[in-house]
Amino acid sequence: MVASSFMFFQCTSEYTPIAGIDGKDGVDGVDGIDGSDADAALCVQCHSSTHRDPIINAYATSGHATGSSWARGTSADCAQCHNNAGYIDYLSGTFLDANGIQSANPDGYAVSNPINCTGCHTAHRSFDFSNDGNDYALRNIDPVKLVIDPTVSVDLANTSDALGLSNACVTCHQPRPSYPVPAGTDPITITSYRYGPHHGPQSTVFEGIMGANIVGSTGYPGAGANGDNGHRKGTSCTACHMGESADMAEGGHTWIPSVDACVTCHDTMTAIPEGTSSFVTNFPILHDLLVAKNFIDESGYILGASGARASSTNPAVLSVKDAQVIWNYKTLEEDKSNGIHNPKYADALLKNSIEYLQQ
């Protein structure tokens, strides 16, 4: 017992601090700029259940939520648009692909989820909405470098969308980089029946770029804000697809255009047309010409040399012009607007492609 009692003793010593010389005072920091008082009522306008619940309900009916696009989101190549985590990673700029191009995680993802609130939205850049505008906390409103050609940027900011909120849409609604616009010298070898600009050339059609501008009797309207496309100059993705509507099944986060948005400019419109008159007339003609030449099947898929759908073992080997006509057909098909996004550009692509095939 005596021996074990020593376990409860500690060696201690008295410590007497030695006074030193005071250090020199540091340099005073620069005064910051006074911030503006936060208006809680302004925050509540958006960050309340009464405001958010209708948005959540609208989103639940949208193609972003109900579609199956996220089924492909585990792939590193697809994740930036088909996976909520991949979209966030892509915009973060953290990852680069094998070619040094901004990408989602090149290792891919074990799980894929649809693009949702946290994908598109993060934190506000400014709370001074009166002077800086409301960015709706979108992750990206900056000009977007196209993945098909990073030397080309698209910026959809205009008078209807001063901050460029529609640039958030461009991030995904653009052609994928698998195939370039056909150009150069013959031949063009197509090894996939899905050849074309994938499912998202809406922004590039809207901008009037990335089609194959075959020379013909119909002039092209020019690109971007300097082009002759009234939709590109006077409206935007958000203005047309997210406008307020009396019908909760349209506008907002359904992303379904409403007549209420259209009548802002088209004051006599009573219903949204199925497509432009040129598209309704000429797209079937282009389709039938391509089928007759055995370039595509009735479903629009590309045919290889054997007459079966194109593949690496059954490629289609075509002239540049023939490949360009197919590219234009697939661009307008995949755009899904039936020419409405850019009526004059769609008209020129259709008519000049038809003119070439009919020579």
C-alpha cells in the first residue's frame, strides 16, 4: 500500500515568468466598406415555404426531375450534365479530363442523382439586389466555353436577362464534344448511329452557331447578339421557359414555355405554334431525302455502308457535304424547338441542305 501510494504523486516545480520587452505595435488594418443592412423581409420573400413549395411542386413535374437522363450520370463523360454531383464538380473547376479540359470527376460516380436545387443553386454573390440584381444564387451566370470548341464562348446576357441567368442553361444545353462539326477534306467516317450534336444543341441553335453552314440560296442570319434573331436579342432561356403563368403547369420550374411569356412580344398570339412554318414544311422533306439516299433510317439514326445502323464495324464513309447535311438534320432534330429558338437560322440550315441534296 505504501509503495502504490507513490503513484498518486506528481513532480511539480514553481515557474516564475521572466518579464521581457514589449513587442512593437502592428500596423492598423484598413477600414472595410460599410455593408448594407439586411432586410429579413426580402429574404423571406424567397426563403419561405409559401414561395418554395410551388417551385418544388413545379420542378417535380419537369423533365429534369421525371426524366431518366441521370441514369447515365455515373459515367465520367456524362456526369457533368447527367448527375447532380457531377454538375457541381464540373462547375467547381477542380477536375480536368485527359485532354486538360474542365470536367466532372474523371473517376466517375457510384451513384447518380437528377439535377436538383443544390445543383443549380448555391450562395448569392451579392445581397444588394437593388444595385447588383438578383442572381438567384445560381452556380454559374458567367459566359460558357463550349465543350465542343472551348475557343468559343456563349454569353446570353441581354436586356431581358441582364445578369446572364440563362448562361446556367448553356452549361448543359450545348452539343457534347464526341463529334466536331464536319469540315475539312473528304472523307468523313461515321462510326456511330447516334452521330450528331447529342440532345442539347439548344443554346448553339439559339446563338446561331455550330451548324454546318452549307452555301446556298438562303442567307444565314449571323450569330449572337449581332445576328438577325429576334429571340436572341429580345428574350432569353429564362424569359421564355421560366416566365410567370396563370397555369401552374407552365413556366417557372416546369421550364415549359407559356403563352403568357410569348404575348410579352407576340401580343396577338393565342397558342404556342408547333413549329415555324419553314420547319413544319421543310424538315420532313430533308428527312425523306436522307432516307432515300440511305444516310438515315426512318427513325433518324445513321446508316453504315451495309445499310444497317452505323457502328465501328459498319461505318458510314461520306463526303464532307453529305456529313454536313446529316449534321444539320440532327442539330435541328435534337434542338427540339422545331425551329422556334432561331427561325431564320433553322430556315437557312434546312433550305440549303435540301438544295444541296437535290442537285
